[in-house]
Amino acid sequence: MPPPEALQFDALVIGSGAAGLTAALNLAEHGRVAVLAKGDLTAGSTAWAQGGIAAVLDAGDTVAAHVEDTMVAGAGLNHRAAVEYVASNASAAIDRLAALGVPFNPGETVSERWHLTREGGHSHRRIVHVDDATGWAVSQALIRAAAAHPNISLIPHMAAVDLITHRHVVGRRFPERRCHGVYALDTQKRRVVRILAPSTVLATGGASRVYLYSTNPDGATGDGVAMAWRAGCRVSNLEFNQFHPTCLFHPTVRNFLITEAARGEGGHLKLPDGSRFMHRYDDRLELAPRDIVARAIDAEMKRLGLAHVLLDLTHLGADFVRGHFPTIHARLLELDIDCTSQPIPVVPAAHYSCGGVMVDLQGRTDLDGLWAAGEVTQSGLHGANRLASNSLLECLVFGQAVADDIVAQGRPAPVPDIKPWDESRVTDSDEEVVIAHNWDELRRTMWDYVGIVRTDKRLARAAHRVKTLRKEVQEYYGNFRITADLVELRNLVTVADLIVRSARSRRESRGLHFSTDYPALAGTAQDSVLDPMQGRET
């Protein structure tokens, strides 16, 4: 069978969440744009976000206060220029969403345009939201706008495999080092196609599915980080994995998040005997940053041998709980938990990747022709710990910045002739159980040895096991036709290796990275940086 013809666009966006669609909507005013989604258009993390978006919208609040709260949460590792840039552009991002029809909850007084809530680490009420399903509302509005735009092609069920670079140019021995698009697996037709563009945007989200327990959708497998690394881009701060303190503990539902706002509105964390415990860990109690709350829960569970702790909303009143958290209330009722009259069993779970592909304030990566925005990046915003509700904000602000930069660069040279995907030396696998087995082993290894609390011994064990798994996965990848599961496993094992290497290089405890061997802060806050161009590529 001859290789399929390549698809060509003026710009290519990999990912259909808030970052990708924001970039696409702005790029589409200047040319034809393709937006790839690995599964359905709404399958990414944006649609799962319950809490809201942080922005200075109250007369008593200031951008300086938002910046300071972000820096405090990030344990001094943030890049102040990035924090100031994002905080300064937050209110404009909210206005753009409102113009697209996002139905933010209105204020309760004439002077309030929208209802603002408060979350852990924030000194003011500055979280604009749509009940407790903000991400879904944002996702729907962006998808509607993109679907209606004549210059945007939304292409679901297209799993990115590898970035197309200078190495894939036909007949040129020393071509310019540049990204030209992506090889992507059409998961319905089961063939790899070339999707070409002079400008490519990575908006693939995070990598929390590298852990056994996660609040993220199944597709959060670090695809963009792994592809960018293989293409020669530096990555940074991947050891900072945020564990959300309150994921529902349930035998069949393992990734249902109980929003940060539940504590922000007055929820109490309790032990089975009904006593509170956060006062032993932080003066801010349940409003402490997520890393502190997650470690406190982990410590209490280990101290008492508990499977979970409890999040109690009952003292807030049934009408208040149903009115502020309708999605959570309804979902828990389906599971025979009435959170208006009984506490919710919760455990920490992997939630957000604070590190990623290194970018500047325009979203540029190390590779010409490749930009990135959102959770896939290390923009300097989050530092060692993401402040609540800064994640969707980062997507919106950097999605806009990327589009602006691409447009400002003018029309680039056309994409050269690119080699088709080569399957001439592989066969169909008859041992796909290997994928499932290695997937489970990898996630359990990361959970057991690279979790909320780390030690040198645990990280050494993780490094050894991940190295073995990488070798097995690479051998399998080289011999058999790819599937969507194999693409994800290959990326997960690459990102796991990068996380472990980053964690072993940080000899201090800062933010989300806590090591019992190095419990103190180092004198200087420094990013951890891994560079594949220094002989570390695989």
C-alpha cells in the first residue's frame, strides 16, 4: 500500500484543550489551522477542571498580590517576569472567554460582575468559575468557536507519534534544524500520516498518568514532553509533580477530583475519629498550598495506617453545598455518598506537571518552528508548586502569546519534501500483553518510589526499574507496528526517566519535591534542566 498523502496547513496545533484552541482561534485569522486531538475533542484535562481561573477582578485585589501569592506557592523558583506577564494578562483572558459565551457565575451584588471564590494559597477571592465545572464550560465554548471558524480543521482520533524535523527531510544532507509538523497515528484507520506545517504548537497537556493514581484523564501521558525531548528540546523541573490533596477514595472510581474550592469555601479535613489535623502542619490550615496539604494527608495516613482521610462539608449546610458544588454532589450521590450529610473519603493523587518543555514568554522552544503552551511547558510561571487556578490561566495567556508570536514572524518558507512513515521492517504484534504489563509496572514503580515523599534509595530503585522498562519498550517499538497504547507507553517511559533524573539531581526539598535525605532548602533556587543535545538522547 502506498503511503498516504501528507496533509498541509499554515499552522498545526497538537492538542484541543484551552491552550491549543486559544492559539488556533487567533492563528486562524491569518491562515489554515489544523487542531489534532488524540481522542475526542473534549478528552483532555481542560474539560475536567472543576475549580476556576485566577484573575484580579475585585476592587480590593491587585496584580502585585496575585504575583506574590504565585511566587510564595512556587517556593521562589518561579521566573518573576513570567508570573507578572501572566497575572497582568489574566483579566483580558477572562473577558475573551466571556465574549465566547462562557457563563461565569454572576456576582451576588450589583458591584460584582462575577462571583469570585478563594482557593488555597490565594490572599484574595479571585477565582472566577462556572459552578464546579469551569473547565467543561471553557472547553465547550472554545470548541464551538473553533468548529464555526472556516479556517480551522478539528481532527480527532489522531495520536501524535513524533515531531517531523530536519532529520526527516528528503534529499538534504544538512538541512536547517527546524520542526515541520508531526507524524500522527490515525487511530480509526490505523495508519500513520504526515501532517505538515511551517509552524507547530505543542499543547498536549501533562504527564500525571505516569503515576498509579491520578486525577487526570487517561490521555495525560506526557506525549508533548517526550516528543520535544526526542526532537532535541530541553526540558526543565520535571521533578515537580503536584499531587492534588483530595481525590475521591472509592473502589471503582479512581480519578474523581474533589475541587480545591471545597476547602476554599470552608471544608475541613478530618481523621476517622472526626478530629482535624491541618493545624499540626500549617497555620493556614486547609487553605495551605497543595503540596503542604498533600504531604500532611500522606503523613497522617502513614502515621495511623489509614487508607484515606475525610473531607467534611456538612457544617456548610446542605443548600450551600448543593448550590456551590452541584457536579460533585450529583456524582457522589451516584456512588451512594451524600456530601451534605456525610464526609467524603479522599486521598492525594497525581494531578499536575509543573515542569515540561522549556519556553520563553512567547512560547518558543529550542527548535525553530515549534512553540508550546500550557501544562506541557515549563514557562517559569509555577516554579516548584502551582498555585491553584493558575493552570487554565497559563493556557489562555500563553495560547494567545504563541499565536501572536507566530503571526509576528510573518510567512515562513514552505515545508520541504518530507519522508513518509516507514513500516517496511515491522510486523503486527502477537504479544500486546507486554504493553499492559509494562504500563502497570511503570506506574506502580513511579507511585512507590517517586511519589509525595522521596529518598535517594527510592529514586535509585526507580531509576533501575525504569531503565529496564525503557529498554523493553524500545525493543518492542522497533519491531512491531504501533498502536495508540504503544505510543503512550513509549512516551510515559521516556517521561518517567526524565522525572527520575530530575528528582535525583535536586539535592534539597523545595515545593513539590520533598526528600527526607535533603530536607532543607538549598541556598539558591535553580531550575533543573536536562538537555538531549548533550549526549542524553535515546
